[in-house]
Amino acid sequence: MLRGKQTWWFEKRPVIIGAATVVGPDEGDGPLAEDFDLVHPELDMQQKSWEKAERLLLEQAADFALQNARIDKEMVQFFVGGDLMNQIISSSFAARSLGLPYLGVFGACSTSMESLSIAAMLVNSGSADYVLAGTCSHNCTAEKQFRYPTEYGSQKPPTAQYTVTGAGAGLVAASGDGPTIECATIGKIVDLGITDPFNMGAAMAPAAVDTIQAHFNDTGRSPSDYDLIVTGDLAGVGHPLANELLLQNGVPMNDTVFGDCGLMVYDVNRQKVQAGGSGCGCSAVVTYGHLLKRLARGELKRILVVATGALLSPLSFQQGESIPGIAHAVAICGKEG
Amino acid sequence: MLRGKQTWWFEKRPVIIGAATVVGPDEGDGPLAEDFDLVHPELDMQQKSWEKAERLLLEQAADFALQNARIDKEMVQFFVGGDLMNQIISSSFAARSLGLPYLGVFGACSTSMESLSIAAMLVNSGSADYVLAGTCSHNCTAEKQFRYPTEYGSQKPPTAQYTVTGAGAGLVAASGDGPTIECATIGKIVDLGITDPFNMGAAMAPAAVDTIQAHFNDTGRSPSDYDLIVTGDLAGVGHPLANELLLQNGVPMNDTVFGDCGLMVYDVNRQKVQAGGSGCGCSAVVTYGHLLKRLARGELKRILVVATGALLSPLSFQQGESIPGIAHAVAICGKEG
């Protein structure tokens, strides 16, 4: 395998032969509704707890991804998954249902691309032919765990973000039909001292910038090599900050090239989502649901998904710690890419 | 890379060129005291919180591992780490201090071998020359998070285990002097319905058995191919159960070959540790501290470390869920192995 300093090159070009997304009502009311495999009309999904609902999202996304790939579960060798819950219980319980050898990962909302990077690494290295990557989040589990239960009806400042209720999964294979994974850049932690859990976009923006610049340094590429570069969930506050930081650092981005999954998944002017979407499910449902379809249609040839994560816990916040940010980037090409 | 169904073969034989362990007072009072790089005389390690103390353990273990390997931090390309804390904050904050590209992983107490497996995979695939793997746990952070704050002085049943205060880190390299990593078997989740968080050994034993059998199936090996096979932290209740299950399944283990890190790290007859040790730090300090030294001295030629994890959260337990178990196994050889 060729390599850059923090970039993995996948010279065998692992293929995403199937992907699927399952979302909740707010995402189904958003601009990308048509791209999701299943939209649940209710947040509880007829489950007894929000946590069971979140787990169901991931189990369904995994099942649909296998169906879309037309691959029997028995052929899949590993499941790489993670989520925002304490001890990533949604992924672990989904892994129990799947019955596959399981690697649990955690990078907060960057988990979507961390899991896809590791899945691609396993396939590219020849250690597996089929690896499933997946992640999920649920608005009510995340709010309850990180801030307040939604049942309290507490108010949030406009810098806050709205955790996506959704799961995305992709089946990575050594060969087959679908978009290919070209390389992945693994991020460092960047922490500029932001301590406000209602402003995670600002906490994560510098990490996104660091990973994007590392990606360009490692690969010798520039923004013009991509049809689209999307951050995971910087949303209305963090994304302009990242844009400005990149400009200051001599990497100007074209607005038509530089987007953010947190701004794409909702109509931020119409829907009550504060600054936009967040959560592991945010970049997962936008990437596996929307962007892969645009690659398949040939509208995009090569994209870079820069999933961003805020590595806080309620306890670290209560103890006065700042919020470490991280971002992992994956370059994905359309069939002709 | 050659492969079995759930086993990764590392044909380039990545080398653990340096390792280190840092522990607390109870581990320093145990039978392996001489094998640790640093023993803290107090549980708080002069930090303001238990969480800061836990983080310090991992930061120190990482620094010592680099010193022992005589490698500058700048040469290390990735840090793979995880721990038991919500949102693995100990590892993430240690990764912030280290300043390395970071992959957060979570497999509860199996994290020690999950992180070492991924580090070996990265080196074997040629995507890095130096990868640091590390994990940690602290008795007072784990008790507070999973059961009760130790300050309450609540009593525990004899089936309970005592979370190890300690961190272990290993630097995996493409070449150099030290024990080599031969293969890794990634476990499936096994859940036989145990719901008692004071009996995690029993919850994890079937997962250990499943991974050991998968390892033998994938590799064509048997117990006699190893000088030592250790489970991570099954301790006094879980380890005999695993032994019995293996016997029932036609894989009889010799008592001198089959051990458990949770039974090795303490003198369970003298120290007040209930059934024995547990926690991410348990298999980490025993492996990186004690077992690698025995391999280096030639007392052992080839070992299999089967780190076991109980993938519960306090919330999943409170919601009546059973405890999913998992185990990941890594085969390590001495220089001549």
C-alpha cells in the first residue's frame, strides 16, 4: 500500500457494492427524503425506548445494505461500527443481531468515515472480501445523553445543532459494481479551547481544516481535484468558520465545491433545527443515501467526505474540559473515477 | 495477506519494538509489580479527578513505550486507543496530548487486543511504519461510571471483579527488535443472557470460548501450539467456566497453558479484589508488562492473548438488557518464534 503521512491509499480500490439509509420523520421531511431507503414516520419507531429505536435504525440499514448489494450475510466477514451512545451500545447490540465479527470504533460524529476507512483498509489489505461499515444516531438518545432529555422541552441557542435520527451502512467489497474508495486521511485531534457543548460546529471546524490540509499535503491534490468536498456536521456556525480558516491558510474553497452534510440534510430555513444537523447519522445518511446516488448517476466524479467529531462526554464538559475535535476524510470516486 | 474466516494473518510479522505499563498502588502490591515501568503509590496520582488520573496513566504509558522503543514521537504515524469511559475520553484526551492521527476504538476490556490488532494490520498492510496502541482503566472511574462511586463504600458480591488501575501501550513497527505479532482473531458477540453487572466474568466466558475455537478453526492450531493462552479478565468465576465450556466442546485445556490476566495481576487470596482483576488495563498491563518480558527472556515462545469485553452500559443494564460479550485474540511470538 502506498501512503502519505496520515493518508491510506487503497490501490486495490475497494468498492461500495451496496449501501442503505434509514431515517426518522424530520429527515424524511427534509430535502434529501427521496434518497433514503426507509423513512420512519414516528421518532419511537414503535420501540419501547429511544435507545431501542436507535438500534433498530442501524439493524435495518445493515439489512438493507446487504439486500441492495445482493450479498448474503454469511459472506460478510466483519462489521465495523460505532455511535454516540455511552459504550456504543447501539452498534454493539446491532452487531449482536448481525452475528458478525465486530470491531467497535468511536470518533463521535466522525465515526461514519472512521468505520468506512477501516472497512476499506481491511478489504484493500486482502484480509476480507466483504466488510460492512455502519453508524447511527437518534435525536432523542443523543439529547438525553449529552444535554437534556427532549421531554423536558429545554430551549437551545441558535448555535446548537439538531442530532440526525438515522443510520447509514455500506458494504465494502474487493470487487463488484459501485463507487470506489480511493484513500482515507486519518485526522489528529485539534482543540482550540471551546467548552460550549451548544456550539460544537465551532469546536470541530479547526479539526476539519487540519484534516483537509493534511489530505492535500499527503496527496498533492487541491480543491479542484474534487467535484464536492463535504464536512460532516459543522452546520451554520462551523462551516463558514472552516471556510474562513481554509482561506486564511491559503486553501480557498469554491462555495459550489465545499458543502456540509449538516446543512444538506435539513432545510435549515424551514425546519426547526437551529444551526443544522449533527450526529454520526448525519454524514452517514447524506453520504450513503444522497452522495453515492449522485456518484452513481455521474453527476459527481470524485468526492471527499470529511466527517467531523466532537470528542466530549458530559462528564468531561462538567469537569471544565474543552472539546477535542477530530475529522477523518475519505475520497470516493464514481464508477468511471 | 493470508486469511482465515475471522483471522488476520500478518505475514510481514509486525514487531512490538517497545512497550510500557503504568499502574496504581494495588497492582504495585501484586505479584507482577516488578514488571511495570511505573507504580503510582496513590490512586489519585496527584490529579484533581479520577478521570484526569486515568488519562495520565495512558499518557505516561505512551511516553514510556516510545522511550523504551527509542523512537521519536514524530516518527509514529497513528495512535489506536480506547478505554472504558463514556465516549472514551481518556484515550481521546491522551491522543490530544500525543498529537498523533488517532483511531478511537471500543471493545470494553477487549480494547487492548482490538487496538493491537488494528495497529498490526496497519503496519502489515504497509500503511504505516510505526503505530502506537494503548489502553487504560482506573478503578475509581470505572466503579463510578458502571456501578457506584468508590467513595460510597458499597459492598460487592464475591463474583464482582476489581477494575485494574493501569495503562499499557505498545509500539508496533514494520521492523526492529522485539516480539512479533503473528495473527489476530476478531471476535463475534456472544450473549447468553446474563444481566448481572457484578458477574461479568460469566457474561464474557462464552465469548472467549467462541473466539478461541474460531482461532483454532481458522489457523488449524490446537492448544499445544501455544506455551500460554490467557484470557483477558474472566477471573475466578469466568475462567473456570470458560475452561469447562472448552472441555465440553472438545478443546481440553492444560491448566499450565490456560491462564487469565485477571487472576495473574493480583494475589486474589491476599488482596481484596473479589474474583480478580478486570478493565481494559488488566490484559494491557499483564501483556505489555509481564508477558512480553517472559517472551523476551525466552521462557515463552508463542502466546495467545484473548482479551475479553463486556459491552454493557449502565443504561442498557437499567433497561433490562443482557450483557453482550466479545473477545479478540492476538498471537505473539518471541524473537525466535
